[in-house]
Amino acid sequence: MGQFLSNFRNDPTIPDLGFDIESKTAIAQLYCTVTDLPSPLLVETTPSNEDRDIYEELNAKLVAPTPQLLAQLKEYTPSDAFKAAIEHATPENEEKAWQTVLPTVEMLRSFHNYASELQDGLPRLLSVLCSSDNQFDQHPGLTKLLAEILDFVFDFDYWKIRTPALLNDFAYYRRLLAGGRHHPSPITPEDAKVSELRSAMQEDDQAHKITLFLAPPTPMLTAVIDTITTDLDASIASTCLKSMVASIILYDHIDPQGAYSKQSCINMKTSVKLIQSTPNVPEESSAETLLSALRFNSKHLKDESTPKNIKSILLAS
């Protein structure tokens, strides 16, 4: 199978992955029986000393809470209290529906909080695992950690799809909040000290975020994808911007007319606009850094042939 997969990449072989996804699984035992070789799935997964701190931190935040979160989602059952409160809008029915929905809201809040931790921790985890090519076996503990996180992500979304009433319950909760007759429970213990108005504003803001989180059919996987692609896009944009600036500077020194003249094949107006408008890039590729690189390293920037608008932007930056 490894040799088959190697046909789709440049490397001649696919290296064995020396990490243990689940110790002594049936697949691993079958591998040993058929091949009479030690299974790569039975290798030690204890985190290395250099990985231990991040492993323990992310394990506590992203793996330890998952059994309880998944159990809450599986045990959720819709209530008829909301239907009764809508069809017969009496104060008694509304109060019963409110008390019924509060535990569900706390559960959804815990889901959203986990997703926030996931969006913070996943890039850090991947940055270690992807620090060099084909080195997963050097980080067995973190590799297993990633597998456990993704396993939860898929399980969570599987059960979320099967509980469409969650969105209806939360929509009813927001409807009661908007009516002003019910006050939200404090988001944190510290919030119990703030005014009712501020507490309501905080709850409305978080309720909006929870609604956006729950909107996709697979919210946890969507959070993972958004996190990875956002982080990746920023990295790619940073690399491209720095490469573009370096190329402009080199071209400006090589070509007799320079990079800034109207005869140049480089569209400096578009290039400068890209530098100024690209968001979420690291400091080393920020607009200030890159424009300064052009200003101090260009050969023909101050030539008379340089358009005044380009000259004013770069020399004033």
C-alpha cells in the first residue's frame, strides 16, 4: 500500500509512521499476524521531553474535556416545553420553557468555548508536527494527540447533525432574551458583579457567536478548517509579499530603467496596494516593514521617471 501511495508523490517510498494511534487495536494485531512483523501501531506514544509541556497543556484543554462534551451531546433530548410556550404563550409556559432551555444553553456555551480553545491550540500543535518533513515519528505523543482531537471532531459533528432541535432551542432562548423579560445567567462568576444591562449585552454578543458556530452542519470540522486555512493563508501571503518585494529590489538594481519607471514591466501601483492592503500578516511582512525595505534598498526610487504617487507613498512611509 505504501508503494502504491508513493506513485502520487516525488519520494520513492512512503516511510512507516512510528506512532501509536490506539494501543493494541485489532488492526495492529491483524498486521502482526499476517506479516509476522511488529506493527508500527504498537510503538510507544509517550511524548518526548521537549514536547511534554505543550502536550500536557493541549491534552488538558483539547482532549480531557471531550468525553464529557460528547456525552452531553448524546444525552440531549428535545423538550415539548418550547412548543407549548409558542402555541399557548402564557407566563407559566414561558417560564417553564426558559428553565428548560438554560441547561441546553450552558451546554452549547461549553461547546463554543471548546471550539475557541481548539482554534487557539491547533495551530500551535501543527506548527510542531509540521516543523520538518516526514518527522511524525519524532513527536509520537503530539501525533496521537492530533488523532484524538480529530476523532472527537468527527464524533461531535456526527451527533450534532442528529440533533437539529438544538438550533431551535437556542433560537427560542434568544427570542426570550430579546423580549427583555428574562435575564441571562452570568457568563463567568465575575460577570455576576456587573449591571444587568452590561450582562445582557455580553450574553447577546456570545449568543450571536454561538449561533454562528452552530450554523454549519459540521461546526467542529468547520472550526478546524477555518483555523488551518486562515493560518495557512497568512503564511502564504507573508511569503509571497516578501518574495515580491525582494524581486522588485533585485529588478530595480539589474534593469537600467529600474523597477519604477513607466516602461518597467512591474506594476508598482498594484504591488504597493497589495503591500498596504493584505491583512493578518506577521510583523516581518507588515506594510511598514516591506515599504521600508523598498525605500532604503531601491536604486531608482528617487529618479525623475518614478511616478510622483509611488514616490510620495514610499518616501513618506
